[in-house]
Amino acid sequence: MKKKRRYLTATMPDGYVKTIGPTTDAFTHYWRIVAELENGKTEVFWGHSRSLAEARKKRIATEEAARMRGWKSYAFEIVELVETPA
């Protein structure tokens, strides 16, 4: 049986919208890291996961990355993905 291709959309608290797809993967959550660097610039990292637990594990890696890269500060956010029409 052929898997259905679908689009998944994440809406972040600040209003940023990210659409993923078309995909047949079973992604459920989108995560984003906004890191403030020592020089005042900002870097953004993002990804998607197959469960909330998997997304939450990224927070531990983020803490380590902040120390290794010398980030001044960072915000880590997770939101649920919602299936949207093509």
C-alpha cells in the first residue's frame, strides 16, 4: 500500500510558520533553537522528530552545544506539527 504524501506545518509562538513536505514520514513535532552569539549575531537551528520525547532529547544536546560554541544565550522551542492541505 502506498503511503500518503502530506504537508506538515509548525506555527511557533512568535508567529513564524514552517511547512515541511510533501512527506510520508511520521513526523509529529518541530523544534527550533535560536542562539545569540557573543558577537551579537543570531543563529537558528531546526529539525523535526517522530515524537515529543525525541524532540525533548534535543534540549540536552542544545545545552552541550551552548557550552561548546560559547553562545551568549539561546531559546529552545518545540511545537506540534499539524497536517495541512497541499
